[in-house]
Amino acid sequence: MRAVPKRPAAKGSSPKRPSAKRRAFSKAEAAEFTRLRQSMPEPETELEYDNVYQLLVAVVLSAQATDVGVNKATPALFAIADTPQKMLALGEERLTEMIRTIGLFRTKARNIIALSRMLIEHHGGTVPRDREALEKLPGVGRKTANVVLNVAFGEPTIAVDTHIFRVANRTGIAPGKTPFEVETGLERLTPAEYKLGAHHWLILHGRYVCKARKPDCPVCVVADLCRYGAKTAPSEMPAELIRARAEAVTPAPLTETSVSRPLGRRARRRV
């Protein structure tokens, strides 16, 4: 990405002072992850999938798209292409048609076909449990690799998406100018016992409570620790909202081709 040149300050105007960096949480404050765990004891992803390959494809599709939109498109897709081999047989043209309701669908279709081919040629058709190998797959960056490692293989990684980036900076738990800075801060501060669930707790908190336009501060369980200076007034949102969003058990590491639970919207594994 090219740097945007700075415009010279208008004559007679004083240059803006850089805003002070918000103070990060202390380790003692970060230990209050226990509050999020209490309000969401069994968090999990909201993407629907039935094996590791489907999870990988769903996460690739979710880039700059909503989980709801991805979940509308993938049932029909996964019914006929739930392995790399079947995806290649489906072909890029048909895949493109099946995911055209998702943003950047042409690029994503091209990447999914290419990563499926690479999985077959270099990994025996299985999704590797290795960050470097994952990030070499087309369409897979650090965030996607972190999600797969965390959800599919039970690794204590923290994937920084738009929700976590906002929550980390708004609350001050781990402020940073880039997703990697935020990830590094969260890795450093998050107690070991919370690292496996931290990714899910922060995403769900950002999606349903610490929302972009109007955070629901009155029901926030960490409002007293939050550095945000423009907290919102009480709303009518029930205090049980966060708990209601965490209905299923955090998934254990998956096998490559199957899961034990039956299909169905409520029964299927979700990220």
C-alpha cells in the first residue's frame, strides 16, 4: 500500500498535534478476561462448517464480508464440494456463481481453487497445522491462519479482525496502529488460561456489545476498565445478550474430514 503524501498545513494554521497513545491495560487489568469468560463461558465462531477444509474456505470467504452472508452461501457449496478434490471438480466458474453474493467473489473463487490445488499437490489434500504452510496458500494471511490454528487445531492464537482491532484500541486493552501490533499486545498481556478463548470473546464482544457506531456501554462487563471517553447512555438491551450469543461448546480440535455432531444450523460447528 502506497503512503499518502501529507498535505502542507494552511498558512497561519498550526499543525495538529499527534494524539497521545492510549495507555494499555496492565497485566492485572488484562486478567479481568475472567469477566468475559463468565458472561460467555462457551464462545465459538459463527461461521458454519463440518471439517477443517470447510473452515478454511469459510474464513477465506469471510474477508471483508459478514459471517451471516458467508453462512447463507456455503451450505449449498459444501453439500457438493467439501474437500479440495471436489472443489477442483466443481471448477472456478461454478464456484464463482455459487458465492457471487459475497464481496470480492471472483478473487475469492480464484484463490479457493488455487489453494485447493496446492493442498492436494503439497499436503496430500489436508489442511496443514503449520502457520508458514497456511500463509503460503492463496488468499490466506495471518488472520486466516490464526483462525484455523485456533479453531481447528486448538492453538492459543489470537486472530485480529476488524472487531478485535476496534475493541483493543477503544478500550485500551492493547492499542496499536496495525493488526499485528494489536495481536502482539494481546499475546503479551492475555493470561495463558484465556488465550484459547480470547479471540472469540473479543470478536463477540465487539460484534454485539462494543459495536462500531454505538457501543452498548451500560451492559459491558469491562466498562469500568475501559479507556473510552464517550461511553453511551443506558439502553434497553437485555444484560443476557452476550450469554445468549454463546450457545455451543468451544470446538475441540477437528479431524480433517468429519465432526461428531449432526448437521443443522444449531448443531453445526461455527467459528
